[in-house]
Amino acid sequence: MLPGRMSPRSRRHLAMGVFAALGLAFLAATHTYLANRLVIDPGWPEPVRSLGLVFVGLLGALLVAQPIAERSLRRPASLWIAWPASIWMGAGFWMLLVLFATDAALWVAGGVAQAADASVVDASATASWRAALTFGLAFVGLGVGLRTALAGPDVVGQRFAIANWPEALDGFRIVQISDIHIGPILGRDFAARLTERVNALDPDLVVVTGDLVDGDAELLADEVAPFAGLRGRHGVYFVTGNHDHYSGADPWVDMVTSLGMRALRNERVEIGDGDACFDLVGVDDHHAHFVGDGREDLERALDGRDPQRPAVLLAHDPATFKSARHAAVDLQLSGHTHGGQIWPFAWFVRLATPWVAGRYREGRVQLYVSRGTGFWGPPLRLGAPAEITEITLHPSHDDAHPEEPR
């Protein structure tokens, strides 16, 4: 069958196959580079050299095994793969950055030496100190990043003034949690502590803006069970994130519904009564079409609403702001980016979206991007601490309220 005549399912399978092949090629290339720079170039004696090469190969294999384990093994069995694979993902990222930087520096030094008719920098003479520098910086980064990530999220207060916000709802508080990623590393204990901390804020509304999980709903049912205790005077609402779709959005929506959350899939609900109300709008993540179990449809979610009534939009990816800033929306709450999670990854995130973390505004429409409440991949946070966001809403005449981190 020609590609243009493929069924949507076949096209998805082809796209996933190509993505997997590219991912494996990338892993092979980066681990070959690491083996050359950290094991072969320094000229370690045997058996250190052979053991080092085997070790690098095993670490690469762990990264392949980890996503398979998270979708096929129950905790705690999956943790035996998830922990070393996740830590290596972070350490390997930092090592690559250091090695790329030193490669660039040595290339410049070599060019300068040639221009001065001096001896070219001997790469073999610097290989040992470069390896030592790389290991040292990775060790320090791991220590700081692990401590920040495992300390848990901070409570961050944010105040927003909204045009035509009802006076009767002045001071309305929404607690946002996002990008929790229950699964490979974080489990039931984290969910229970998070639920307790959210409830201690006594919110009017609780919203979960996607990426609740990484893994199969059946395998993680016990890990997410504490979220049944989340309480908000006007309820608990959920929208899907890309990882929820990768993990099976339909069964996960059924799961969160059984836990007492209301899933908003391209729809809206009225919060409050009479004139003291606003629209809460939620859309599927726009990556949903990739796995074929949904699609972001903001137009459908807003269809038929009174544009004079204020609207708060829940959208996992801040990229939805491209559409929301031209729609009858007052405030969009998003996550997805993790604020970069590991410095300097935020700079790479900016290549994909200009909305990385914090507050943004275009005209009347405002956006808040959470740095996330858990973490994905490496159990590390460096320069982007996790957060529970307490959002307080006021009428626009009360716009003198500044940001108030707590």
C-alpha cells in the first residue's frame, strides 16, 4: 500500500517505527561518543578499558529497557530498571554538554595554535583531565539535582486580575498541579503527600493540567489511588497531557473519573451560580492525534459559551496559547515544559515554545506555565524547582496584587 493510501492507524505505526529507529540511532551515536571520549581517548589500561566499554553499553541498554519496563512491570520491580536508567539519563546529558564544550574549546585552541605557527594542542594529552572534569561536574550536578527534585514541590502563590471577574468570587483560589508523572520513580507515597499538601491549602478548585502518569492504568492503579482524597469546594478537574495519551488516555480518563476527578476533553463547565460564575474550559493535549485517542479542539470547547462570562482554560501544552490568545479566554493554565527541569535544558525548550515557565500576557489573555509538580526522566531538578501553584483570582480593578511566592 502506498504511504498516501495508508490508513491512519498504519501511518501512526509507521511514524512510531521511524521515531523508535531514530531514537535508537541517537542512543547508539551518543554512547559511542561517550565511550570514545571517556574510555578510549584517555588510554585506560586493561581491564579498565574493556570494563568501561561494557559499562557504557549496559547504561545505553538500560535507556532502551526503561520505557518497556514502565509499561510491563509493576512497582517495585520496575524501580530496579527505572532508577539507574533515569539517573544515567541525567548524568549522560551533563557529560555530553561538558564534552561538546571541551571539544569546541580544543578545536578553537588548535586553530589559534596553527595560526601562531605553534604546536597544535595534543588531544591525547588532555583526554585524562577532560574525563576527570566531566565525571566531576556530572557528580556535582547529580547531587544538587537529586536533592532539589526529591525535596518535593514548593507552594508558589500567583495572583491574577481578570476583566469582568465576578465581585462575589473575589479571592477565588485554584490550586494547580501538573506534570506529576506517577510511574517509573514517583509512586503512591508521593501521591499521598501531594494530596495532603494540596488539601491543606483548602482550595476552591483543584486542577490537574496533564501528565499525571507514565505507564499502564492497570499497573499504576494502586499508585494513583491517594488522589481520590483530593478536595476542592468546587471540585477537582483534569485534562490530558501527552504522556497520559502515550500511556492510554481513555483508560486513564476512566481511572481519574473513578478517583473523583472530572475530565474535561474539549468541553467546559460552569463553576459557581448565577452571576457569580465562570467557565472552566479544558482541552485534550494537542499531541493526542499522534496516538489516535483524541485531538485538541478549542473551538468545540468554547462553542456556545457567553463571551461576557470569564473563562479559565486548562491546556497541558502552553502552545495552545497560540489559539487561546485570539479566543474568548481570560486565563490559560498549562504545564508540559517543566521549566526546563535541568539547566540548561530550558534554552532548548525555548526552541520549541517561547512560553517556558511563569506568567505571560497578550492583551486581555493571560497565561501561567507551571514548572511541574513531579519530574520526568532523570529524578533531577536544577534551576527549575517543582511547584504546587496556588492561583488567586480578582476583578481587574484589583490589579495591584503582585506575584507572591510562598
